Amino acid sequence: MAFRYRTGMGERSLNIDVARYTQQAVLTANIEEARYRVLISPDGKTLVEAHYAVRNNQRNFVRITLPAGAALWSASLAGRPVRPGRGPDGSLLFPLSKSRAAEDAPVFAVEVLYLSSGAPWTEKGHAALVLPGLDLPVSRTGLVL
């Protein structure tokens, strides 16, 4: 009885408003967390250990640009040593694993250890610390100096 069609109820109508929204870019990969441990010596040498927790859906590589004059000491991807590729601009290219369709993308670690040189410490003055450049958005960042 509840869904019975009744005749003679009068005229029926249905109003529909259709709205198109502007398309938004889909996030293909991101760095959920970037953690840096930095050791600076009195003679101006800086040793930086960078840990990135990366989540990927579609990207092939993550591009990491070290500061000018920095020397790469070691690199690992998901706990395994890796030799990253080099981009035309000198940046490091780390291959990313992709998730399967209908699965949440797993988080995996990219780790980089490098040494850079700067001006030696003085009694007074200023110091600047340049961290690596990334081509992915970073959700959280932490630094231990």
C-alpha cells in the first residue's frame, strides 16, 4: 500500500538544479612526514640525515635537490641501499613504487645522507641551514639540530 501509484492526485513535477564545479587536481603523491637530523661542526661542515615517509599513487619518481656543493653519502629506498638517478638539473631521482587499483597507497621510506660545507662558526654572527628541495608537497616536517 505504501508504494502504490495513485491516480488523480493532480499534476506532478520535479525540479532539478545541475551545477558544474571546476575540476581540481588530484594528489598523485605526497610526503606525509619529512624528518631531518642535522649535525653542524665548528669548521662549517654540515651533515644532514633526511627521512621522508612517501605515499604514492601514480608518480614514477620523487625529485630531491640537494643544496649547492653538497655531496651525497648514502641513499636508501624502503630500507634498501639505492643509487638514485640524476636529473638534468643535477637533482636526485628516486623511483617510487605504485599501489594497485582499489588499494590505499602504502607509505615507504626514502632516506638521504649528505655532507655540505659552509662558513666556519665565529663568536657572533648568523648561520643559515638549507634543506633539500622536494617536488612533492610535505604534510609535516621536523628538525633536530
